[in-house]
Amino acid sequence: MSYLRFDKTTMINLEESLPKEILRTNKSGAYHCTTIVDCNTRKYHGLLVIPVPNLDDENHVLLSSLDETVIQHGAEFNLGLHKFGGNVFSPNGHKYIREFDCEHIPATTYRVGGVILRKEKIFVHHENRILIRYTLVDAHSATTLRFHPFLAFRSVREYTHENAQANRDYQLVENGIRTCLYPGYPELFMQLNKKNEFHFMPDWYRGIEYPKEQERGYDFNEDLYVPGYFEVDIKKGESIVFSAGISETSPRRLKQVFEAEVADRTPRDSFYHCLKNSAHQFHNKQGDDHYILAGYPWFKCRARDLFVSLPGLTLAVDEQDEFEDVMKTAEKALREFMEGKPLSYKIYEMEDPDVLLWAIWTLQQYAKETSREQCRKKYGGLLEDIMDYIRSRKHTNLFLHENGLLYANGTDKAVTWMNSSTNGHPVIPRTGYIVEVNALWYNALRFLADLSREGGNIHLADELDAQAEITGKSFVEVFRNEYGYLFDYVNGFMMDWSVRPNMIFTVAFDYSPLDRVQKKQVLDIVTKELLTPKGLRTLSPKSGGYNPNYVGPQVQRDCAYHQGTAWPWLMGFYMEAYLRIYKISGISFVERYLIGFEDEMSNHCIGSLPELFDGNPPFKGRGAVSFAMNVAEILRILKLLSKYNL
């Protein structure tokens, strides 16, 4: 039985099937995303969604969907599905679905009378092209397939509506057509591997609705342009491949390309393989540059997310070369930032004060997976330069005080991962001495001191150790309170008593200013007040302002974003902390909590983890459908567990 298979009862029940989404990317920024019944429910959904650099920095939906019609004896059976006003779904193609299987590639099996048709989709790696293979598994009489392409040619942030400016012209190419609705866009080539007829019948399909956008408080309807339809005969046992891309392809090679791409995929036949496959989808290679996207469908490459997720997305799946390739780009960007040069790399939020410290933590994970010597040879210069930059007080918002702690101003702009804002102001103005920033700082000092000492630079090692002694002493004095947990941030006489998960890093990191008893106290209160089956809550239910449900319009969601919602990536550090305290005896506890994430493989975005969950039962998944830090940290914990189980 397939690990990710959904039968007829699930598929024809839209309440069950519409919330389940699939995502496929080309590892170069383009993607295909929709629901498992091929009904788009977000403005971000589409068959072919690609970056168009000459227009802007956003992705653009070129081909929104492709409606298939099976024709036998003159009778037409439309397999498409769209939502229109008044909660009307049409043409109800989902009622013909017999099963959906996502183990290798997304595959939908339809049954229409005596016809059994299998549809399989694949996104070509490093090319803006989606391929769809249709196989007529069974038929008792002559069968024809008709394809209606629904075109959008718009940014994922916008909608298209019927207009006179859309260019209706098209040109015939081999076994298909090419067309472009608006200036500045690339041409869209739609071809089949078999001779067919294209019937030019331009029309607008009006009032298509996206319920996920409606839920989120946004506009939610648009019109899509259909230039006409392709018609092709298909015989029992025959396969036909449809291609949509921004360059012409050779129809004769489509079957071969499809098979080669299938062979290159990791089967999603286990929890680990689902996460590994998902990890690959965040890679974004642009020429010589290699980025990690923070999530799909709307995130770009963010500096903090890149460094937090890089070890899990690469080292945890034994892909050291990929780690080094991403770091090659990241190091150039880090140096540009530290040298005060204009940033030429598309890594955003590099100026946030914790980013440099997360970069050190990332390289620390590399040292653990390879060796300290290899890390020193490859990244020793970068590590020393980052440390010198911070200690020399060159960062515009990271100030090293005499007490050895780092101070950052987060009053006017959110400067940590808890970055939600309303009306231009942070929802949580974490400012002053921030707990995880200083936990990262102490960890970085000790790590680089040991690395320097082993490399023969005793003078630097002694300097850093001396600094760490001051920092560690101040850390305990400033952050630890009488109840045994850590303040989230301290600014002069203002101490944030909220119970938040950011203190867990102090227990999880290799080097900590806390002793074992203090670590256990922190772990205990996090376990008691913040632990859920889907991650750590961002705020304790006992703290003021607890708001666990990430629902409603933008402002309402922003106020809940870090005020009680649960985040899976924090669970990675929590589990690491738990294993540090309880060692082998903690393995069964960690394994038990991982089950909560395996359950998500068949929910939300199939085979991946969403951005966050509500902080209260039933812990519903919310936000972006696939989030890099979440996937990365669960993979890192699986790797850590495997070492304990050796």
C-alpha cells in the first residue's frame, strides 16, 4: 500500500480534499501548487508559477490550470474543478476520481464509464516547465481528450480580470501553440508529444473564487482567459504528454524527459523520505548562486531562515556538497554586508542582529557533521571575521556592552524571528538584551575559542574564553529569574516575564552559561507550558495576551503570529535540549512526539510541514503550506536520534 494514497471517499468529499495541497518545485524558484483535486483555492496556486525577473521580484502565475475533457460517443465528461460564487463548484470533475497517489509523483486516476484515465504531473528540475502524462488505462471504444488551458499571466500578489488589453494572438509551434498575454512576460509554449488540433475559441471564465484568500481576509475572485482547446485521440494503453513551459521543446523527447525526471525523484514512501523530498524543494539555484527559500508559496530567501534551516536541509540528509554550495553564496553575501557594500545577493533581512550569530551556529553544525579541522580550514576565516565584526561594534544594531551581553534595539522594528508588525510597529517589541541572541553569543564565543585553540591560535582562544566568562556570568544574572525560567528580554529595569520558547536555545546549544540544574528548570517549564504535539507555543496560556488561533484578516493574524501559535522548528531545539538532559532515556519521549509530525504528511501540503499551528487543540496547520525551518529541524532531530540509536 502506498504511503501517500487517498481513495475515492476522500477525493469526492471536498471538505476533506480541498484542504490538502501538493507542491512541486524546479529548485530554481518556479513551482506548481494546487489541491489534490486540482481545484485552485489560493491566488498562489497554479500549474506553472515562475519568477519573471525583468518585471519584479515576485513569482507569476502563467498557466493557472488545465481542464481535461474525456469524449466518447459524442458525450463529454469534464474532469476540471473550479469554485464560483454562491459556493458553486463546477464542472465537478472530482466525482470521477477513484484515487490519488503521491508516493512517486502526483498521480490521479479517473473513471468515466468504461474509461480509466491516469494523470501524472512532474516539474522539470532547473527548467520552467511542467509535464503532465495522461495514460488511457482502459477504454472500450474510441476516446478523445480535450484540454482547456486557463491563463492568468499575473503576479501571485494580484488578480487578473477580463480586459481588452490581453493579447489574444497565438502562433502554431510543433504540436502546440505559443502565446503571451501581456508585454514583459515570456511566451508560454503549450505542446503535446502527439499531433493534435488546436481550436481557437477565446473566452473569459469569470468569477473564479479562491476560498483560502477569503479566509485570510483578502480579495478572492478573478477571471481567467482560455484561448481555446487542444483535441487529441488516445488509444487504450497509450500515454500522451502535455508540456507547458517558457521555451519550445521537442515533442518527440517529452516521454523520455518525463521518464528521466521520474527516475530522479525520491519516493515518498516513509516519513523521512517525505521530509527529504520536501527539503530538496526549498533549494533555489540561480546561475552560480544557490539560495534556500524560506517557504512556499510566498516566501523569498531570508537570511535567518537560511542559516537556521541549512544544516537540516543538507547535512541531515547527507548532502554536504549542497551545504557548501549554499554557503559559498551566503559567505559572499555576509562579507558584502560586513564590508558595508550594496547587497547584490537576493538574501533578505541580512541586517537583523541575530543573523551573524545564526551563521556561526550553522557552521558549528558543519563542524559536528564533518570535523572541526575541516570547518576551520574551510570557514575559519569567515568565523573570525564575523566575531571581529561583532566585538568591534561595527554592527549598526548589535552593541557589545561592558557586561559582555549583546544589546539590540527592537522598539521601532522587529529584529528577531518574532517579527510580526501592525501599523508599522512590532507586535512584540523585543528590545535590549534578548535571550536567544545572547545564548547564541555565548555559544559562538566558546565554539570559536575551542576551534582557535585546536588550530594553534592560543591568543584568540584565550581572549574569547575570557569574554565568554564575563558574558556567561552576566547572562545568568540578567536573564534568570526567581521562578527558574529566563526572561525573554531585558531592557534596563523592564523585564519581560512572559513565558516564551526562546529560552530553550540556552539548553539546546553545545555551550551554555547555565548549569545542569538551571537547564533542567528551563526545560521543565517549557515542557509544562509551551509543549504541544505540533511544536512549541510562542507564548504560555498563563501569560497575558495569549492568542493561539492564527485566523481572520491580516491584522488579526499578525496579533496571533507569535502570541500562542505553535512552531515545529522550535521543537527541533526542544528535542535536542531534552536529549541533552535525559540522554538515552529521553529517546522514547522524543520518538513519541515525532509521531505528531508524521501525521501531518497526509494533511495540508502533502509530504511537508506548514508554517505554524494553532496553539490549542485541534492544532490546525496554518500559514505557508511548506516551511523550510520546520522541515529542516525535524530532519536534524531524526539525524540526531539515529546517532543515539547506533
